[in-house]
Amino acid sequence: MTNQEVRLDLQRRSRLGMVEVVWGEDKTVPQITECLQRLNSSGELAIVTRVDSLKARELEGAFDSLEFHSKARCLTVGSPAELKPELGEVALLSGGTSDFEVVAEAELILRWHGIQTKVLLDVGVAGLHRLLEQLEHLKKAKVIIACAGMEGSLPTVLSGLVPQPVIGVPVSIGYGVSSGGRTALESMLASCAPGLVVVNIDNGFGAAMAAIRMLKLNA
Amino acid sequence: MTNQEVRLDLQRRSRLGMVEVVWGEDKTVPQITECLQRLNSSGELAIVTRVDSLKARELEGAFDSLEFHSKARCLTVGSPAELKPELGEVALLSGGTSDFEVVAEAELILRWHGIQTKVLLDVGVAGLHRLLEQLEHLKKAKVIIACAGMEGSLPTVLSGLVPQPVIGVPVSIGYGVSSGGRTALESMLASCAPGLVVVNIDNGFGAAMAAIRMLKLNA
Amino acid sequence: MTNQEVRLDLQRRSRLGMVEVVWGEDKTVPQITECLQRLNSSGELAIVTRVDSLKARELEGAFDSLEFHSKARCLTVGSPAELKPELGEVALLSGGTSDFEVVAEAELILRWHGIQTKVLLDVGVAGLHRLLEQLEHLKKAKVIIACAGMEGSLPTVLSGLVPQPVIGVPVSIGYGVSSGGRTALESMLASCAPGLVVVNIDNGFGAAMAAIRMLKLNA
Amino acid sequence: MTNQEVRLDLQRRSRLGMVEVVWGEDKTVPQITECLQRLNSSGELAIVTRVDSLKARELEGAFDSLEFHSKARCLTVGSPAELKPELGEVALLSGGTSDFEVVAEAELILRWHGIQTKVLLDVGVAGLHRLLEQLEHLKKAKVIIACAGMEGSLPTVLSGLVPQPVIGVPVSIGYGVSSGGRTALESMLASCAPGLVVVNIDNGFGAAMAAIRMLKLNA
Amino acid sequence: MTNQEVRLDLQRRSRLGMVEVVWGEDKTVPQITECLQRLNSSGELAIVTRVDSLKARELEGAFDSLEFHSKARCLTVGSPAELKPELGEVALLSGGTSDFEVVAEAELILRWHGIQTKVLLDVGVAGLHRLLEQLEHLKKAKVIIACAGMEGSLPTVLSGLVPQPVIGVPVSIGYGVSSGGRTALESMLASCAPGLVVVNIDNGFGAAMAAIRMLKLNA
Amino acid sequence: MTNQEVRLDLQRRSRLGMVEVVWGEDKTVPQITECLQRLNSSGELAIVTRVDSLKARELEGAFDSLEFHSKARCLTVGSPAELKPELGEVALLSGGTSDFEVVAEAELILRWHGIQTKVLLDVGVAGLHRLLEQLEHLKKAKVIIACAGMEGSLPTVLSGLVPQPVIGVPVSIGYGVSSGGRTALESMLASCAPGLVVVNIDNGFGAAMAAIRMLKLNA
Amino acid sequence: MTNQEVRLDLQRRSRLGMVEVVWGEDKTVPQITECLQRLNSSGELAIVTRVDSLKARELEGAFDSLEFHSKARCLTVGSPAELKPELGEVALLSGGTSDFEVVAEAELILRWHGIQTKVLLDVGVAGLHRLLEQLEHLKKAKVIIACAGMEGSLPTVLSGLVPQPVIGVPVSIGYGVSSGGRTALESMLASCAPGLVVVNIDNGFGAAMAAIRMLKLNA
Amino acid sequence: MTNQEVRLDLQRRSRLGMVEVVWGEDKTVPQITECLQRLNSSGELAIVTRVDSLKARELEGAFDSLEFHSKARCLTVGSPAELKPELGEVALLSGGTSDFEVVAEAELILRWHGIQTKVLLDVGVAGLHRLLEQLEHLKKAKVIIACAGMEGSLPTVLSGLVPQPVIGVPVSIGYGVSSGGRTALESMLASCAPGLVVVNIDNGFGAAMAAIRMLKLNA
């Protein structure tokens, strides 16, 4: 298959003001390496999401400044953008400790675009006081990313309490009917709270990108 | 088809302490009439659920003491059981006004078994203060039936706040992903709150029957 | 059922800066009347969504300043908020003429909150030039609401072309696998474009509310 | 991610009279250790569910009185509550030997809250006499937890035979259409027997918690 | 469209020993008329299933010996085959009165092929004694057709009690999760009882045809 | 909503060599009228699919040369393209008489693009000889469109017998599991026959358009 | 858990004339051993289905006359019943070589009940001549078990060609939409062929048991 | 199981002009060996699809001229057909690098039938310019195979831009709602672009076979 041609979207930064982030889950190590080389050689910042520790180990040392962020399961080449506090802070909430990976992915993406973040874990609605106690802290955030598995009620309850944009991220934590995150997703879409928006299951990356689009309105 | 034989479960009251309630939705008027005649002639109390107003009008006057409860969409023949306050009260909550029909069905079934009820509508979680204001009133209830459509968060939030048995009833109010009540159902089953139990979508009757089983533990 | 108590969320405007919009689809005419009376008597602006022309006709003349917006299928009592051009404009796009009802609902909700709007119909991706020709016009919009039925590609293609927040609204236009809007919804959630956010099928109201949350960041 | 804050629901015992049980399946060993430390240091009884033997082995010896219950797949720290026979007995039934794990989880949770239990395995409806022979024994139970995989008929048949509360627990035992427990779940929800309540697939923990809520009515 | 050619399977009787039964639900009155004319003119017995009373009235008098069987919703032209008691009897059971239409369709098809039938309605498993009382009667039947809606347990319980072939027919009676008959179908397929076979939802015709295939083994 | 702009894809004929066919099902009569006016005034041939007889009657006489094709449920304005026999013939097969509407839609679209057609109804696989007898006739066709509802086996069997392109069109004829055409669709996609291609359920229009793309290879 | 009691259905042979066959997939080696011991000690023939080679190796030598049938993935203790040719032969067909395991399971169950079998593999409908060539051979069979994965057309085509009872067994061979066997199952249920009956996906055991019920009619 | 008989479709080349390609995924190494031996001994070209590297290694050296194509995951015995440039070229496009395996399978099948190919990777619609830049190159292709995972928009956008036959191949690349390829599949089926045809998820083989059927029209 000698006539194939590979293309990266190297104009994304100028067109959308966003870094081209490479989806790592279904790529082999050689495919990831090729992507990183091209991004690197065109002077682009490089982030690869959904990289497991096995692949990360194989890639170790392949590039200067290659870093593996194990909690977020991301690889980066280069340094994060300078912090832009004037764009405002994004609060990242999760219903349980197990949602951590998704929160960590969103946080890394935000920080590499220079966005300030605040993380609040374990504010699930089964013990509502934990969320209510944090309302004061949430006032400072410009945008809220709320991650939840199981029945996914957190973004609904939250959207009824605060006026900011809330981005719901369903998480594939659960069993039985909630296995795979489908119930959390549909619960967020069906929310009786006005103006909650939703991204795909486990899509911490997408939620961060959406928050960046919103914060730029502010710029 | 002359050799067919129809059977009602006339021993249900002695075996389970419950009235045989007839499912009216998929029955024709002649089929309902035949059921009522048999229950009536064996001295049983008779309730038919899911009867629309068209069928109700056709049956009008067919029996002494036949009554149509339009909000609950039920027919009754005979009088409700005497009130047994010693069994305790059941609180019936709903997230929105549109869930009313299901609440009304559950309430009628409870009252016809002599159970005291308290109804609280419009305590949906998108305006959480409405629910929190009612917590004091809920303390008196022995069992709570919580009806909700859309994303169905009400029973989850409630089960984190009170120690009594909570029976979640998903309601087929909604659109898009919540159309038909499936999302509310799965949200309740997937609940992160401990010990919430669930019945079928729109099953006000079943929730009432479950509450009766629980209250009898008290007897 | 004399002990029931109904509650509206009258503090929503002070808490969230949003009007309580009443969901009309599963409510009877008496239920809608009661809601409007309460909102009206507490001096609140009132909007009821998903009202068909039959219900609208029954409610005609029930209140001063009651108006039925047939394309948006909404009832309003009172006058829309004064236009706030400083918040910026929202562009509303749709893939086909049949998505009109959802666009119209979103537009009405925005205008009653004082938001300026621009509507572009029939920019579906099967004839891509129609969308590409409008890119210049879209630059002025602060937020874009993109409605699409069938395979729902419009918001994906759009999110790859512009840097603003894009809210995808799947529409229940289609047949076979796309009947009910499920395919359009999942296509938008699965989008390969970075930062696209989604609301429930046909949820023009929710998209408008989300846009309002975002524009307020700007205020 | 230095600004994160973790929260456990340490007031659950005072608020609901229930132990905070930690969901172990999607947690790493360090996450479980942190949860146990916090519960332990605040003097709370600690139970972790869904712990496989690999994780259990890693945690061995981490705490005094840490115990792994391999059949129930649970970890405990501390001693079970004193037996409270006055609250009554819970009967745990299962349709087949393969449902054992779910039964064992429910039983452990009950015993650690001081509830007396009785286990009856292999009373599936394909050999109905096995169930009918046990009816006399079931009379003593205050609440019945009925676990079943495959087509999940056991709770339906049982609810037609006894007057107590019956909690159906669908089990993910099966293949083809019953793979994952979905058929058993829907069969229980759709049950023609009056007043059967249901929890999520494999949710032995939730069934036990629901039983505890019911038995406390008795207290 | 003048070059089209319509074909009936007129050799079915010689090839399979079965009448070509015409599916009426999605056919117009002219299409049904054309089918009946062709079957009639080739001397074949004619049965049309799933004919509603409106279509039946339009067809009234179109053929000699045309008869509408309203309970079974079938049209017939010609006379049923002579009774063949030597092939044995088929018992038709149903869980509730509402399943009647499906039972009636199966019974008509059997009788028109000369098969002797016995109908037992209302032997649902929620009142198990009703079924157990009939076991003796069932001994005479060569094949049993068991129709059930809701959770569809009847064929499972039955197959554990009797040694004959049992054909389960799921019925689209139910609501919520059992709406449309899917739960009853999957419950029968997932049955823990050995050797239960199943046909499509509401397929009384197919169950009868399967019974005929089995009885011919006997011939 | 005065600033909206409607767009038709008037360049489709020059770009793709295809007529812009308007989807009529979810459009109102005024919307259809507007589309037809625009197509008409730009000298384009106009076809509207999925028009029921009620809408057709309202539109009667609105344009010169407007014609309603009731079997195909299509409206046309103008005359069909001249027949181009050199492009070859398309054979249209269906498994049953009830699939007629879909066949008729495909045939009309083909004829209006000047393609020669041959229709063979009732060649379902339950009476295989009917299909085998037609194999000789099929040799002349360049492309075969095979429509089938129920279990949708026809295109699979056909693709194993002939070397031409076969386009499977699942039809929403059926009940129970085949209701809505989903089973026929998935059966065709899962086909063990090599090289069968598929379009959406009931998509006669799309099958015709695909056939036209293929025949043009020949041009 | 000392008070548990395990029960096997040891009367199944007298009641139904069938061996109690143990479902091995979700059972541990100790659970299987206990079942075999009980069956063995009560003099029953023992078969365990769905045993993988790992479990089989662990059980090796645990009982006299224990045998592992690797193709059928079954364990047996004791000897098969004596052949009863007077009951007639069962033909087992499959669409592809990959369906072999399911065919082998059915065949083993039949032979251990003394039933004569004939196996025909690779008679899939994509090369129809392979099936048509075998029709003569099928005439001898009393009952036909037809296994198929992918689109599952084989039993449909077969039921249109032969008059015997045909039991369709969907097989979980496939990918994409046919992954898991769901498409094959629904295709068989939706079959346009009269009187085809179906069992659960991969249920070779159930198909054999159903065939035995039918053959006994002959006895 | 001594009486079984295996059958290959050795007449496929003469009947359909296509090679019998063996589905390797669910076959064991001995089953694959047997298939290859039979094809080989009858002088047929042999291709086995969906062979993982483990199986490939076991088969190494088993036949002369056996070759493993690791990217396409296919085994071949023999040499590819001579190139037939007169049949025209097939263009193979993919939305992302991860779809490579499916593209490679399609390309191998085409080349072994003598068809010329052109591969264009990474032309996903999120960076639309990458596709638009290639339009000129696509003009030479007779047929286009467009592979896409995630939301699967590529074939829709493409079909609106070019007049050739486009075969959409949904790819099982994705997560959350797009996991398994179902969303990409339904998006392609629901496409608003006229005349797009679709094959099963990951079915590179089927797409190639369909392209061959189309190109032969040209021959």
C-alpha cells in the first residue's frame, strides 16, 4: 500500500485556536510515533489522549520533553501554554473517586491551553450536603465541568443551583443498567434542569475543548 | 371457541391480604364487565386500573356503586376499606405536575386498602429548595413513593436524605431520550443512593402494593 | 386528594437569571391554566413550550397579553425582555426546512430573554457549498445553535470550521434508523470535532438556555 | 492536581442509620486504601464491595482486623454489628447455584448491620416443587430477597405465593438474550405479581440496604 | 408499473401440507381481494390473518363462503378441513384474558387444518394454583401452546411441569418495559426450563403451524 | 423570524447529475409549495417523496403538470427524462405484495431519470421456487434492487446466485421483532453473501439513486 | 453462610423423561464437583455443558467414567442411553464451519438420550446449491435442528422447503451488527416461513431437548 | 461425530466471478488449514480474512506461497490476479489513521481480484480542507470506498460532492456511544446525501466485493 498519504490538521490552531489532540486508544505505537513526529517537526504542541501505560513505556524517550501523565492517561511533547488567568477558572467536579481519570484528562487539556482549574471530587448527590457545602467555592468558576457515572444526577442538581454554563460528562462507571455510562448519559440529556449541555461518555477532552470555546467569548 | 374457561384469582385476599386488581388497558368493555361481575358476585371489592374515559362511559350504571376516578383512571365497585391509621402513612411525591396520573393511581389503591396518604407534587430536583423544605413533613411517613419522569433524579436525591423505604416510580413523561420513561427507570436502578427500590414505568399500582407489603410488617 | 400541594420555582429568575418555562406537552389545559395564573400573579413572565394548536385554541383569551406562537408551538403571557445587543448574537442553523419547529422554539426563548438572533435554514452538508457560503456571516455570532435530523452531520462539520461554542440539537426528523432523532443525537455525541456540546432531541428550549448561560459570561 | 479535595459521607450513619459502603470495582488499590483509612480514622465500620482476589491480596495486612470475604467479594475492617433478632429475619433465595456471589454479598451486608439471615439456594422455577417445599420455611422471614438470572421468574412466582415484601435481584447469569442480566431485570419489572420491587442487576448490596430500611419500620 | 408480476405459493399444500395463509395487516383491501381470488380460483382454502373490522366490512360479500372471525381477526373462504382426532389435541393456554386475540388466531388456524383444540385462559403464574389445578387436563394434549404477555413466565413454569412440546408465544400486552412484548419474548428465550421453543411476538399463526408440523410426526 | 433564508441545492444536477428530490414527509403543504415553486422557477424537474393523499389533494392544481403518483406516494412537476436504454435496465424485486410502496417509489425515481425498469413482486424465500424461476429474467438487469421486510433474506439468497450489484432495501413490514424494519436491515447488513450493499429502511429513493450512480459508470 | 441448602432437580427424569443437565459456564470447579457428586450418588446420568478446557483439566480423574467432550465443551459421567432408532433421527445442519460448537453440543445431548443424529455442515444460503443437494437426505429426519450465525437465513429457507418441525438455533458468530447472535435470532423469529420455532442464541442444549420432546410424541 | 460432511462453495468463481474468501475470525487453526487445503487442491486462489498474528504464526509454512498480510490481517495462498486497469480504479478513503485495518483489508481483496486502488487516509470532516483538497484526485476513481468511525460523516459529505458510487464502511473506532461502530453505521444509513450505500461495520471485504460487482458492469 505504497500510494497512501497521511494528513494531520496542522492549521487547527490558526483556524480554531486549539491544539490538534491525537486520539491514542485505537492507534498502534508506530502510528502514535508518526503523528508526534509530524506535529513536533511543524513546531506544534502535541497531546495524545487514551494512552495506556504499556504504550507509554514503549514510547519513553522517543522525543525530548515527552511526558506521560498516568492519571490522565495522556502523553505530551513540549510545554503547556502560559497560564491566562484573565480567561477565568474552570471548576471540575465529580460524583465519586472512580471518575478521576476523566476529570484528570479534562484538567490536563485545560492546563495545556493555559486555563486555570479547580478540582472537587466526591460531591455525589447521595450525600447532598457535600455538594451544597461547595456552592460558595463554585461562584468563582466561569464554567463548570461535572463528571458523573451511575445514574448521573450531579449535573442536573448542579444546573438547578448555579447560573454558569454546566457541561455534563457521563462516566462509564457502573454495573448492570449503568454499565458503560449509557444511563448517566441519557440522564443528563433528559435533565429537567434548564440549559445543561452534554458530551460523549468519558469525553473529558471534549468537555475541556467546549469550555475553552466558551471562555474565549470572554477574551 | 366454546371450551374455554376463565379464572380469576379469588383467593388472593386470603393468601396475600390484597385485592385482585384488574388490569384494564388491554381489555374490552365486555371483558371488564365479566371480570367485575365475577368479583362482585363472590363479594370481592373490585378495582380496575387504566380505564380511559371512553370505556368508563360505556360501563356507567352497569353495577351499583360503580365509580370512575378520572384522575386515577380507575373504576371501583364497592367501598374502600376502613382507614387503618395504625399502619402508618405513605407519602407520595412527584417531580412535576405531569406525573399526576401515576400518583393518583397509587393513592387510590392505597386508600382502598385503608392506608393513609399524603401527596406532595412538584418537588423536582431542578429547584432543590422545594424538596428540602418538605423534609420535615416527610418524617411522619412510614414509606415514601417517589414518582419522576425525565431524568428521574428525585428518588435518588431523596434516598440520600431520609432513612425510610423509598419506592421509585419512573414516569413516561419526557421526549427524546426520556420518551417512554426508560431513562427515568434506568436512572433509578443505577442510583448511587443505598437501598432505593424500583417498579415498572408508570406502575403506581405496583408501588402501592409494595408499600402495603411493607406496612404490614408493622401490623 | 385534598392534601396535595403544588409548587412552582418562582425564585428561578433571581437564582439563575432565567424564566421558569413550563413544559406543556404532557399537561392538560387546566394544569397549564393553573401554572400561568401562578406565574402571572407573582409578576413573572410566562412561557409554555410544546403547546399544540388545539390546546392553544382552548386557552385563547384566558389571560391578557396571552399569545400563541404557532411555528414555535409556544404560549407567552407578558412581553419579551428588552433587547440586549451587548450580550451578542446567537446564530441558529438547520440542515433542512423540516427542522424549523425546533429552530423556532429556540429563537423564541432567546428573544424573550432579550438575545439577538440570526436564522439560517437549509445549510445541510449534502450540498456543502450552502454552508461554506455562510461562514463569513457566522463570524458575527457569539454562540451557534446547529439543528439537524437524519444523520446529524451539520454540527460536526461546523465545529471543525469555526472557533465559537457550537450547541448541537438533534431533531426527530427522519425514518428507518433515524426515526425519532436517536441517530442524529449519537452522531453529534460521537463527533470527531473538538468541543461540540449536545442537548436532548428536539430540545430547542435547552439549547437556548445553554446559549444564555454562555452569553452571560460575557456580561 | 494538587487542589483536589476528597470527601466521604461520614454522616451517613447518623442521617440514615447505614454504614457508608465503598464501591470497590472501579477503584484502584491506593484509592481503596485511602477510603479505608479515612473511615477507620473516623471510627466508622468499613465495608468495600466488588473487590477481586488480586486487589484483596495487595491489601492484605494493611489494617488491623481487615478481612476478605471471598465468596461475597467484600473487604471489611472492624466487627459486624451485634445481632438484633428483634428486627426479624431476611430470607435470601436464589434460582441457581451460580447466583451465589450476589446472595453472599447481600448476606454479608445484612449481617454487618446485625440482621439475621436464612439462605435457600437452587429453588428455581423450572423444578417448581423445590420452591413449594420451602414455603413453610419462608413464613418466618420478614423480608425476602429473591435473586435470579436467566429469565428471572423466581420473584414473580414467589410474590404470588407470599404476603411479605419481596425484593427481586436480577443476576447477570445467562447467555444470548439473557447475557448481562437485562432479561431477568425486565422480567421482574414487568411482573404480573402485585408489589414486587426490584434493584439493579447483581445489586446484592442495594437489596440488603432496602431490606434494612423496611425492617427499621418494625423497630 | 405495467410489467409487474404477482406470485402466490400455490404448491405449498403439496410441498409442506400447509395452507398458504395470507398476512393481511400491511395489505390494502384490493391486494387482499386479489390474493383471495387467486387462491379461490386455484381451488385452495384461503385464510387471511390480521384483518381489522374495517377491512372486513369492506370485503363483506365479495366471495361466497367468505367469513370474518372477529375474535381471531381472520378472514376465511371455504370450509375448514375435516377434524382429524387421530393427530391428537393441542392445548392453548394464556396468562390473562387480554391475550385472547392471539389464542383465538392460533385456534382458528389449527381448526382449519383439522386439529382438535382445548383452550384454558387466565392461568397466569401470579396465582399459581390456577395452573396447578389444570395439570391433569393438560395430560391429554399432544402439544401445548402457551401465550403470555407482561413478564412471560407461564411457558417456563409449564415446561418444568410437563413432558410434551411447549411452544411459547410472547404477547404484546404490557406497559413500560413490557410494552410491545419484547420482555415476554426474551424471558421465554432465556428460560431455565429445558426444551421450550418460541415464536415471534403475537405470532399465534406461527405457533399453530409449528404444532401442525409436530403432530404430523405422529401421522 | 424575518431574517431567515431558505436554500435549495439547485446545482445538484450539474454537480452530481441528479435531480434534487424533496423529502415530503415532515414538511407542511406551504413548505412543499415553496420548494416546488423554487425548483420550478429555476427550470428544474421536481419530485417530492413521501406525500400522503391528504397533502396531495391540497396541492392539486397548484402547478401545471403537477402529478400525484399514489402508489409511489410521490408528487412530480414536469415530465420524466427521456428513456436511456443504453444505460441498461434495473430489476426491482420484492419478497411480498406489501412491499409494493417502496418498490414503486424506487421505480418512479428511476423512470424520471430515464432508466428502464423491470418489477418482480412476491419472490420471497419461503417459497424459493418463485425466485429460482426468475433467475433467467434477471440476467438482463445491470443492477438489482431487492426489497424485503420480515427477516429480509431475499437479498442474501439473491446475492449468492447472481454476479450483478445487488442493493438491499429493508422494508418496515412486520410485527414483533420485525416491526419497523430493523430486523430486515440488520439481516441484510450481516449477510453472509459477498458484496451486498444496503440502504436505510424503506429507502426506495436512495436505492434508485445508488443504482443511477452505478449505471453511469457504464455511460 | 452455614445455613444454606443446595437442591438438585433429581425427579426431572421421572417427571419429564429428561436428564438434569448442569449449566457449567458460570459455575466454579468446586460447584461443578458438588453437582456431579450429588447426581452421581443418586445414580443419575450427569452432563455438564459449557465447560472450557481449563476447568475440564482441573476436574480430570475426579470421577470414574468422567469424560470431557472438547468439541461440544461438555463433561459427562456415566454412559449414554442405549440408542432408540424407533424414535427417529434428528438432522443437525449449520450454515458455516464456525457454528460447529453449537452443533456438537446439541448432538451430544441427543446421543446421551439415545437419539440417532445426522450432521450436515456448511450448507449456508450464500451458496444455495449446497443446501438443495441435501434435500433428499433430509427426508429421513423426523426433526431438523438448523444452526446459523451472521444473518441466520438458513432455517427460514429450510422451513419453506421441508414439512418437518424445524428448530432454529441462532449462533453468536459474526461481527458488527451480527456480533453476539442477536441478528440471527431476530431474523429467525421474524421469518416469513410458516411454523419455524426458535431457541436462545447458542442454545444447542435447548434445541436438543425440544427435539426430544417432539420425538416422544412418536413413542 | 463421524458422519459430518464439510462443503466449500467451489463454484463461486464460475457463478459469481468471485473468489471464495474464508472468514477466519471464529475458526480454529485446524479448521482454517482444512479450508485452505480444499481450496488449494481444487486449484482455487485462497484468501482468509480476520486472522490474528497468533494464528498466522501457527500456520506459517503450512503451504507453499502462504503469505500473511499483517496490516490487512489476511492470509493468502497463491498469487493475486493480474491487474486489469481497464476495469478502472477504486479509491479508498478513511477519516482517521485508526481505520487503517479496514482499508487494508478492502485494498488486499481488490488487488487480489486485479483491481487498481488508490488510498487516501486522514481525510476526516473535522478538518474539511483535507477532503476538499483531494476532490480533484477522486475524479479518476470509478468507485469510492469511504471508511469512517466515530460519527461517520465522511461518506455523507463525500456523496454530496461526487457523482460516483460511494460505499460507506462504518468502522468500530470510537468510545461511549460510538463504541463498536453502531453510530457510524446508522449515521451512514440515515445520510441525507442521495444514493450512499452501506455495508456492515468493519466489513472491508464486503465493500471490496461490492466494488467488484460494480466495476464488472463496465467490463
